[in-house]
Amino acid sequence: MRASDLRRMALGRNGAVEGAHQGHPDFRVDNRIFATLHHDERFGMVKLTPQQQAEVVRAHPRGFAPESGAWGRAGCTRITLDEVEEDTLEEVVTLAWQNALNNSSSRKRTSGRRAK
């Protein structure tokens, strides 16, 4: 896979838009980042849950690894684009997009509550 494939898959998700984060492309839904491309465009990142990340890394260790530091422990998962198959990339992009939508929905539900 290539950077253009990740971009196509991310932007193919309902409501997804491309933006920029720290000088490199990101993909958002409801203003929440769910995927990015690294500067060199050989790597990407998807935001998974830690459990999803563990499963993906275990199943595809050449194509996926936790990002470094706290981001990686929180589920941010590095994609080595030339090591993943199309269906696998499609699956993780979809998971990341769904996670962002779910987090956005949770935030909207709690932001409307009044403090007592």
C-alpha cells in the first residue's frame, strides 16, 4: 500500500475530511483525528483502542506497531504501508473511524449535561 491508498480509504469514510497536524496530513471525522500520514509518507497512523491495537499487532507484526511513548500506549498504531494488504488497511481505517465517531458521540452526549 501507499500513502495515496491510506488517503483514499480515510476520505472514503462518511464525514471524513483531510486536515493537517504538526505539518503532516491527518484525517478527521467530527473534528477528531482517526488517521494520519507521517512526513515521509512511508508510514501512517490509526487511532485504535489498546485492545484493538494488540490484536492488529499480533496478527500483522510486520505492518503494525504501537507508536512511541504515551500515544502508542493509548492505541496510536503505526502502519508500515508497504507491509500491509489492502483489506487489512481498510479494516483498521474503518475501526479508527468508528472509534472517532463513538468518541465524538460520547462527547456530545456529556457536553449537553448541566452541572449540579
